[in-house]
Amino acid sequence: MSPKISEFAQSTGGSTVVAMRRAADALEAKGMKIVDFGVGEPDFDVPPPVSEAAIQAIQQGHGKYVDPAGLPELRAAIVDYERTRHGIKVDSSAIVVTNGSYGALSTIMRAVLDPGDEVIVIEPFWGPYRQMVKLSGGVPVAAAMPTVEGRFIVEADRIAAAVTPKTRAIIVNTPWNPTGRVLYRDELVGIADVAEKHDLWIIADEVYSELVYEGSEHISISSVSPDAASRTVIATSLSKSFAMTGWRLGYCIAPEALAPVLTKINHITTRCAASIIQYAAVAAFEHGLPFVEEMRNEYMERRNAVARGLNQIEGVICPLPEGTFYALAQIPGAWGGSKAVADKLLNESGVILTPGSAYGASCDHYLRLSFATSLEIIEEGINRLRRALPLS
């Protein structure tokens, strides 16, 4: 007989993306060549100035603890970056450096939620939001959004309808994983109005803010009004924008009263983000943006190839993504649920797709494709899908 494992911890779900990759690994071990449209990870190398700064930090002995809020030089660099790129005007006391956006989001949840508090999660949603809310003692409440010509939009009335006396926060993600949308100002204003009316926190996940394509503009919800700024806490990271996924470096931008609480929780849970990576992140903000522009241009070409190829498949509707590196393709209901379709395409065609059901019930007849891979692999994957689809 072994000691009991927490039922609370076991109540959280796992990752559909990871499960699909593990299933693909088993097929690959048997000799099947896999095309991976599942993982949301840049295939680019880290910008050279970032790698060089990390090596230099090691050589100069900068591997000690730093302040739990983050390296002062890094926080100053973030302040400059956010002001010039996104129009967010704060000082360094608002910045708390974390272990990736996962660390930022989980720290925020712990800071704003009491046991039993509800958090509205706009659906379709990135799956870990719900699990982070649960692990913080909260209750995630999905607010399903409608579509227009296959493209999900945000309607504030649907968020308002999900508010109860227990609601404490709304999670907003723009650019929006899995949809590829970049939210318009009027959508963000509608969300902010609901938050103001019911005195709610806005938790803004802006991790894809650099991955926005022509004709679209990233707008931080904190910028739409002074009230929105006072109740918005931003979570973001360098993982997607600077191709630093494994480096695990993110940060929060918080109102004055909340930032010290985030710092305290960060200290208790992780002490600080890795010091070497923080020195490297300074170089990312100071010297890495030209490399980000190159990556964005390449993603745009890949985006066009994916959307064009998918829309040539009978029954598939794929709006052109406005941001992120995801395409969300609608499939006919007659094909069955998205999990069954994704499993069939993996087992028979060797293509990893993420079933829309991972992002909420309203997304069941959708498949998400990551185009964070080469044009050659995209072409191979689309050709395999053309041969396999439509399903009878």
C-alpha cells in the first residue's frame, strides 16, 4: 500500500498535443514517417545575439540568484520594449520575470483567486488555462463564441452571460490560439466593459504579440481605457517571438498593487527565473527584433501555403490566420468528431493535427494546424491530407 496521491492534483487533465505526439512517436518507431502540424514551437534557431549573451553570462560568472522580480537590466529592457512596440507605459516596478508564460499565468492565478472563485475562459481556449485555474483552487467557466464564415469572433454579451457572483476574472488571448485571430479594438472594448461593470480582473495572454500579419494589428486590452489598464495583468514570454521555447523566460505586467504579490509568489515557488537566461533575454530585446521580423515574414509565407492548401480540400473551410502560427480549419460534421478524424489521419496518413475538441465543445468540428515548420514539410503534409480527405 502506497501513500495517497492528491485527488485535487489528479483532477487536472493532460495535454492533447502531447498525447498526439506520443501516439505519433509509437508509429514512427514502427517506420512511419510523420508530418507534425501539432506542436506550437518555432522551428527557427534562437537569434545569435541571444546565444552569445548566454555564453558570455556563463563565462562572466552570472549564475547566481537574482531578485525574484527579475534582473533590473532585463526589467528596464522590457519597459522600453513594451512602450515602443505595444504602447504600454509602465515602469520597472510593474514587471515580474517568470519561468515562461506558464510561470506567469500560474503565478497570476494564485495571486487573484481564492478557493471557489470562477474564471471566464473564452472558448475556443488554450487547454492549460482551465487546468491552471483548477490548480489555483478556482473554477473555469467556458464562454463559447460564435463564428462568421468559419472565423470565431468575440461577443461581449456571451461573456457577460457567464458572469456570476463568484466570477473573479476573464482570460483574454490575442493573438488568439487556436483560432489565428487577432482581436479587434471593439472586441477588446466589449470585454473591458464587462470587466469594469462586474469589477473583474482581466488576465491577458499576449504571448503571440509579435506574430501578427499584414492587415492586422496587435492591441493590448490594457490600452483601451484607463480602467482596463488598472485591472489588466499581462502574461507573455519570449518563447514564440524569439524562438526561445526551451529557455523558459516570461514575464507579467501588473498594476501597482498586484506586482508585489506576484513577486512574493514567484519567490516562494521558483525563487527566480534562471539568471543566465535573464541576461540572454536582455540581448533579445536589444538586438533580436530584426531576427523576429525575418521569422514573421517566413511564417506569413507558410500561413499562405497552409490556408491555400486546406481550402482546396473539399468540405474544408480555413480562414486566413491573422496572427499566431496556427490555422483553424472547419470540417464537415458528417466526418465525425475532431478527435476521431485526427486519430484517423494520424494512423492512416501519418499527419499530426490537433483536434478542435481540445479547445472546447464548440470547436469539435475543427482541426488546428501549426505552420511552425518548413514549407517543404507543409507541402508534404497538405498532399497527404488531399489524398486522405474528404472522409466518406
